[in-house]
Amino acid sequence: MRHVKSNHFDVIVAGAGIAGITSAAAAASRGLKVALVSTGPGSFVLGAGCVEVQDMDRGTPGLEDAIQFFCNFTKLAGCGFLGGIEEKRHVPTILGSFQTVSLAPFYLWNGDPSASSQFAVVGIKGLSSFDSNFAAERLAYYTQRLECGSTYIAREIELSTEPGTLPGTLQYANRFDRDIHFREELRDALKPIAAKANVIILPGILGLKSGPEEIGWLENQLGCLICELPTLPPSIPGMRLFNRMEARLRRIGVECFMGFPIERIQIENARCKGIQLDTPARPLNLSSETLVLATGPFSGKLLGSPALSVNHDLQPIGSNGEVIASNLFAAGAILRNSSAHGGNAMAILTGFIGGMLAAGVGVQYAQR
């Protein structure tokens, strides 16, 4: 008998940023039927998606479990993060400075200057969004301030472009995904540079769907490590993270409704019944047992309030001081009006806790 999909879910997660994706993955890991709804990728796709834990209390309940869960999930998704809550690593930025992080995608982790490596910062002729001379000069300056022994040289390569197009990171990324001949062209252009460097720093061009296999192939062919920097939006590495994580969610059974805004949240008698999506032709109603709201700092408007506060169990509180709905939880940037801090680390933590609370695993993960 043919299986007919139902619009009823155990958990609906609203928002596809790091918090929403983590929440959906956490709930799905408990064997629940999960829907992820969003108008599009979260803001983390504008950059590299690095995670800073330095300003957070390492003893925060659930933090270690949340970070471990996130690292395992991204590894299985083919976009693994390296590091941990006790790590402190300096990774380069497009501005030629360094960002101190606890976790970073594997292709950015190699950029730490503390190993006294020889870095080649490689630009592409005609690609105006990345200046290798500027980046190399700035990175050398900040490396000295960090008292590290790494050195930087600037180099430029020339890559073919498709007829009628101008050089751009999106064009190169699409070609890297689909065209082995382009990957070989890139390899051959980098080989002379790789012979005199331990690490090559490239602008973000290594595919929108690529993973460790494709990037590892390039490193093996060159005999040196690759560090890939996000350039001006759209960030190719950031979009790759999203594509990989969304694909992983689908593989573990999460149903994704992308591109549709939430028209309203259906709440009756202090219980969330589901949501209504603004889809073409007519609205689409999705019902659920629980809802995790991870739709950004302005999500309070969906609940009829410009500002939003939550209790220790991440349940939104109304203007009367009462819980708005007992089966409604908040996660991610929606909490910035509260006492929560920590950027992507807090997004991972609250997303993980929200997913577990929605799955009914709340005692050990509720914030205290």
C-alpha cells in the first residue's frame, strides 16, 4: 500500500540557521517525525560558520553534549567541524586578520599560524573580491603580533571562464562541483605554488556541494593543505555548509519546507497546534505536538510581541508573565533579548536543548 504523507508532525522547527538545523537534527535523532520550515538559509551562510565558546561558561548545562552532537552531525553531513569547547585557534579572515574560535569547518582549520608554516595566499586574476597582496601583508602583520613564526607570500593564478561570463566565486564553485576538467585546471595552476608552501589560502571557490573527498583530492594532488576563506556574500563555504546539512537532515527523515514564510502560529488554550505557511495558491497548515521557534531576533512578532523573553526551559513568556504555550520552545538568535550570549555556540546549545525538550528529553538539558 502506498504511504501517504501527513501534515502532522511530532516536532516542527521554524528556522534554518544553525539553531534550527541543530534542533531538527536533535529531535530526529530521537526517532521523531520532524519538519523544518524556513524562508531560506540562516545568516551563518554569510560567513564561515565558525563557533566561539571562549566567552561561555564551560560548565553550562548541555554545552558539551550540544557541541559533540553538532560535530558528529556535521561530520556525517560531510562538512565536519574541528575543535572543541577547550580549543582556542586563530583562523584567517578575508580582511587579513585572525578570528579566535573554538570550532571551525575542516577547510578553515588549517589556517592557524601557530605551526610556523609557509603560507601562499593565492588570488585569481580578474576576481575583484579577493586581493591576495592585501591579505598576505595583513596576515603577516597580525602573525607577528601573535608571536608566531608563519610566513606569507602573495601569488596569483589565472583560470578559464565560461563564454560570456566574468570571473566570480559562484561561477568557479559551480564548475568545481560539476567539471573534473576545471578541478584539474585549478590543480595544475596551483602546483608550482604548492611546491614552495605548506598551506595554500584560497578564496571560497571549492564548490557549493563538495566535501572532504573533493577538497581532500586537491590537497593530495598538491601535497599541501588548503585553507579556504569566505569572500563577500554569497559565501561559498557558508552555502556549502547549509547544502550539506540540509541534505543530511533529509537523509535522516526530516521533511523540509523551504522558501515559505510562516503566516501565523496556531495557539489555543496555551497549546501550540501548529503553523500556517504562506504557500502559493492557498495557505498550508502543518500541525504538530511541539514547535521550536528558531527564526531570528524578530520572531516575537509571530507571537504578537516585538520583544520576547523565555523562562529557564526556553519557553516564550507573554506580556502577562505566563508561558505562551507549554509545547513551544525558542532557540538561537531569538534569545538575544534575554541574558543569552555566545553567537553560534549559543545557537548550537539552545538548538540542541530545544530539540531535546521538544522530544520530551528535558530534565538534564533545561537551563538552570
